[in-house]
Amino acid sequence: MAGELLPNLPDEIIIKILQLIGEQSFYYLGDFLRAGKRGYALVHEPSVLKICDVTEMASFCSSQISNRGRFRVFFRKCLNAGNTRAICYDGLQAATILGLEESIKILEPNVPKHPLSTFAQAIFKVCLGRDKEASQVFQLFAAHHADLRSEEVLDWGRSMQYLMPHFYAPWLNIYGETFLFPDDDVIMKTECLDGDNCMIYYVGLDRCCQNCKLYWIGLTVCSML
């Protein structure tokens, strides 16, 4: 179909079509990539690459955005175009390979506009023991996306927990000794933690306070790294 449409439509119309379908999934751009030089060139327009949804590159079975991944070249072009999702996944992958300092730098362009990137940066700063900086990022998350006591926050945390193994998380708990969760007017001390022994072990996650759940997400992510 793409091969038939390309000769008959102006570039700007095709680009708009590519933006609409690429925003659903990069997979849908395959036919246009195979439609000759013109189709290939239009798919690689920065305005298309910038909004292309690359989620499946990162989350299908195992990540395919690493240097040896099958989608690395296209993913890199999305990064260069300023694709917000690509920046997020590149930052998460860097956390498992290059370390948290590099990951935090990569995620910075997305903070605070992108929720998962902002949440991840806060958690990574917790892992590094930079609790005051983490609290500031948590505040940005709350101001732009969701209340820190909401279930939505836990959904973003679960997204992190789901994605990190796709990026070959080493599960070495390298940052276990530096992990420092904020205890201030923003996060506040958890209500059901007793030192390092969390009531989650006894009553389950659903019956713990919201702060404890957030703390638990941080501990889980930290254990992966």
C-alpha cells in the first residue's frame, strides 16, 4: 500500500501520516521504509522520529536498543531527533550498564516534562544517597504529573520495575549501602517501617502506607542495580 501511495501524495501529507501511525508504534512504519528511497527518507524526517513510539524496541522480550540490538541504528536516530521516549529508555538502560550518574545525565532533558524519566531520576538519586536532590525531583514529579500519595505514582514505579530487567539489570545491589530515601516535608517518614524491617513482610504491600510503598519501589529498583 505504501508503495502505491507515495508517488501520488505531497511529502507534507505523507509525513503527517507517518507521524500519526509512528506515534502508535514504530512497527507501523515498516511498509514505508520498504517503499523505496523516498519512503525511507520520509520515515527518517526528524519530525517523524521525534514522536515515534519506540516502546516495543525496549520492552519486547529483551531490549533491542543496545549497541548490538537489531533496532539500535533507528533508535539512535530517534535519540538524535529528541524523542522523549527514546531518551527515557536510553537513560534506564544506562543505569544497568554505565551507572546511575550517567543515567541521571541522560534523563535530564526529559525532566520534568516526562513522568517516567522524572520518577526514575528521583529513584536513582535515592540509590546514590542524594536524598535532598531526590526530594526536589519528587516535587517536580508531583507538580507536573501526580500526587506522591496517589496510586498513579505506584504505576510509574511498577513500570520501572518491569522495564529494568529488559535492560539486563545485574541484580547486584551495588548501591545498597548508599540508598537514602528522603525524610522531609515532601516525602515524610514512612508510617509502617521499623528500621530496615518493613511491615510489607507481614501485612503485604496493599495494606502499607503510601510512603512505605514508594520506599519499597526504591528498594526494589536499587536491588536490581
